[in-house]
Amino acid sequence: MTLVLQLPGTSAGIEEPLITVGRPGTATFVYIRLLSDARARVGIEFWGASATESAPFKLPSQDAQITLTTSFPALFPGVGAPEWKMVSEPAQRRLLSRYVIAVEGVVRLKGSVSYNEPPHSPVYIGKNPIGGSFVSDFFTGKVLTHWREY
């Protein structure tokens, strides 16, 4: 999934949701933490299992427009689903066991994960309506556009 974001120009220092996928108790949250001096961290939380956050990185400015690209298991259908079309089963399994978050084409966070989240879960952009997390309720900037492909 790719998001083009307009940052708010502030640095609240809290985890603001960019993508929330799932339902209470079983969800994945991708977030940004805006820091002072035009810096940020990105992170991912798998509800009840684990959370991890990138090292701080420099932004063009506190109110910059940035592109974030991410991949994580909940964005994909289950192994063998027809939506995969010509993607091999080993490639499906690899995508369903890893996460990655890139900002402006630079990978800021990646890793392996084993997290059982139902395919076709609800997807929320720029908000966290399901609670239960340290991620706040909404992104204070703007999501200018987003798209999903697989």
C-alpha cells in the first residue's frame, strides 16, 4: 500500500495512525511519530503480539509532503486465494511473513512476523477507530492519496 501524506507541521511526539487493518483484538497498525527538528519515526504494531519502531530520520520539513510505502500480512489474501493470480505459493508465503515500511523510497523498518489476522479485514486510512492500542485516534496531517496493489 502506498500513501502520499501532507505532514501537519507540528511535532506531537505521539503515535499517529496511517493504516489500521483489522478488528478489536486482531489488528495491525502502521503509524508515524512526528518529532521536533523535522524528524520522524515510523512503526508497526501487531495487536497483542509485538510493536517495533524505526530509528529517527530526517524529513524535508515539518510540513513536508512524503510518500510512504508499506507491506504487511493483513494487506494480502490467504495463501492460495484467487486474488494472487500468478504469484507463486512460495512468494505468497514470503509476503505473508514479512513487513516493510519505506519513506521516500528508503526502507525505515522491516522484519519477519508470524501474526494470524483474517484476510479481507477492514482497512482504515489515517485513523484508528478500533482502539486498544497506544496508537492515537487519527493522523493530524492529511492523506492526499493512497492505493493498494498486489
